[in-house]
Amino acid sequence: MLTALVFVPAAVALLMFALPRRTTPTVVRVVWILLSALELALVIAMWTGYSTNGGMQYEQRARWIPSAGVGYHVGVDGLSLPLLALTCLLFLACALYSLRENRRIREFAALFLFLETTCLGLFAALDLILFFVFFDLSIVAMYFIIAGWGHRQAARAALKFFLYTFIGSLALLLGFIGLYLAASPHTFDMVELTRQNPLAGRSLYGGLVLLAIVAGLAVKTPTVPFHTWLPLAHVEAPAAGSAILAGVLLKMGTYGFVRIAMPMLPEAWRRYALVLVVIGVLSVLHGALVALAQTDFKRMVAYTSVNHMGYIVLAIGAAAATADSSAQARSLAVTGAVTQMVSHGLLTGALFLLAGVLYERGRTYDMDSYSGLAAVAPAFAAMTGIAAFASLGLPGFSGFIAEFQIFTGSLGPRPLATSLAVIGILLTAGLFLRALRQLLMGPLHLPDAPGTPRAFPDIRIHEGLAVVPLLVLAVVLGVAPRFLLDIIEPASRSVLELLAR
């Protein structure tokens, strides 16, 4: 089932190019939506059959390059299953949102289906080379989405995105090779490397391997100072591309920290965890402060992603302080980090799709060009308000559950850093409240078309079908998060047991 979940989208993407040229765009859209819905149904079935006792499940192995210690090895646990579900949900939302996309729809849908395979494959991978292959292929697919369907500076944004993340992937590969060479027998299998802990007692070697892996993952996350590709890529990408870039691709970096760096390099991670804490706090504050200075709505949301990813890095860094806090607090920090990945994907995905609605009506993201939208588009105003309030961590939303766990788990071992990170919540509240006041309140003002003001239609059916489920799930997780936490908590405890070796 897991292999089918991963590779069926790519197979259908190839079949799309085999369709006759006279195939109507409607057929392509229907196939895209139905397949995305099937993928979501498959992951729900996996969730239903998943045992909360923990451990790796749905494992599948096959020989690939045995002479190099490389194999096809996939599986699911409490760290990967929530991200697989998030990926399928967001790709379905983007398929629904793109119902009115008319520019080369066959190629557009095929790229998104191929990108879905790379994302699902990475979260399921249990071999480092398999992880790397999916990591790199996701860069290629997103490059073409930005370059082919982006805005005015799309080519520049796509190139910058590709170069930054590709260089990061090369650093990641060097770290993987370092782990391979240290293992005896040599292997790229994640389960075997975790069991071996091959760099125990080798402080210099372990530090260099950790540096390479962290650098590669930090570019993808992205953290300060490797984040400069992100705002331009988001602003120039199409709305659906931005939703996947923020909601799924950024999680590849943070997922790599908890799947690879922490359990495979526990000694080095504990030694240099304070550096990760500092980077996390800098990302929180820098992301929030720069977002506060933006007048472009989409760029503002992009910088809040740097802020929210900083909370995750802070949490996983604080969790390494085994001598300064209880096991329960450290487990809360890691659980909160994974919950934040899910929450951020839902909320930021919704915000970027809503930013696409704004651009589709007014052809600009400039907040100063709008005001009073609540009067003419109440549904758009309500959805934007819910997404904004949820993003700043109000109780009743998934963001509160995630941030509460992160701060509770991090405060004991890193009180100063956590206290500074709390400032990020205040800044985020300020920037979202300012944006809501500018866009939604006051007298109606819209960007001018030649001669007359543009109309601003309210949310259309396909846009509502894409955004509303994301917001509803964010509320469900905020009110009744137990079904998610029961999956994540056993895996978090396993990571911490490995980290304490």
C-alpha cells in the first residue's frame, strides 16, 4: 500500500502526456482531483490501520544497489504518518484550487503529481540515498512550477530557489556519505545506522558530519541565515505552488532533523544543540520582525514561515538538554515540533491560497492597495481572519497546541532562549492584526483598473473547497488533538531514547 501511495501520482503524471492532444482540460482536471482524493483516502486507510504502540509499520524492502549498501526501504511511524497525511490533503486542496487554471493545464497537473510522489517518497524513505533522491527531485519539480507559472520575476526566483537548495542538497549528500563510511558494515539504511550509532566517541568526525547534514537541512527549512531564497520564491510562485512550498517542502528540512540528525548523531547533536537553539531563536525573531516591515501580503506570510520554523528548531535543540529537564518536558518539545509541522502546513497553506485569491482579483499583493474587503467579500474576510488568528497561536486552533507544547518543553532547559522566542508571538500578533485591519476594515478601496475600480468577487466554490477543509482541520486539532498526539508521542519518546545514548 505504501509503495502505491508514493508512486501512483508519478505514474499518472506520465500517463497524462500519453493522452491525445485533443484531450480537454476538463478531463485533466478531473483525473488530477480524483487521483488526489484517492491518495488522501489511502493515507486515511493507513492511519486507521496504524498501531499507536509505536514502531515502524507498513515497511517494504527491495534490493536496489546492493554493492553500495543502497536499498529500497520505506516505512511509516509516528513522525512520518502525520506528514504523509498533510501532504495528501494539501495536494488535493491545490488540485481543487486550480480548477480555473488554464495555462498548460496538462503540464501543470503532471508536475504537481510528480511533486507529490517526491514529497510522499521522502517522508516514507528509510534509506539515506532514497531520501536524497526524493529530496533532489522535489527541487526540480518546484523549479519548473515557479518558472513556468509564476509572476513577473519567476525565472529569477526559480533559479535562486534551485541554486540555494541544490547546494544544500550537496552538503546533505556529503553528510550521508560520512555516515556510510563510518558504519560497519557500510550501509545507507536508516534503521541500521540508527541502531549502530557509528559516530559514537568520534567527536571531530561526528561534528563535521552533523555540520554537513544540518547545513543541507537548514537551507530547506529554511533557518537564518539560509532563508534568503524563500521570500522571492513565494512571492513569484503561483498560489498553489506557494502552498506546497510552505506547507510541505519546508517540512523536509525539519523532518530530516528528527528522522536523521537526532537519532543517528546523538552525541554530536547533544554537544552542539545550543547552536541549534540560538539559530531557532534568531529565526523566530528575524522572521517576525522582517514580516512586520512588509507591505506585500504574500511576502509577509513567507517571512512568518521563517518565524514558525524557528520554533521547531528551538524545540528540537532544547530537547537535547538531557541533564537539565525531565523526560516528559523533552518529549513535549519534540511532540510540539512535529505538531507544529502539521499546524503550519495547514494554516500557511490556507493563507497562501487566500493570497492567491487576493492576487487573482486585484493583480497585486500590496496591502496598501486594498481596504474594506469585509464589506464586499465577507467569506474571504472570515477565512483570512480565521487563518491569521490561528497562525498567531490563539487557543482553539492547532497553532496553540503546537506552540504550547514547544514552550512548555523548552522553557526548563533553555529559559532565556524560550523567553526571547515568546516575543515572536507578540510580533506575529501585531503583523497579522495590522494586515487584517488594512485589508478588511475601513472604506472600500480596490486596485484601479483602466478607468474604473476592479470588482472583488467573494470566495468561489472551488476556492472554498480548497481552503475550508484546511481551516476546519486546524480547528479540530485545536479542540481535540488527541488523535494526532497519540500517533506522534510514542515516536517522540523513541527519538529521545535514541538521543540519550
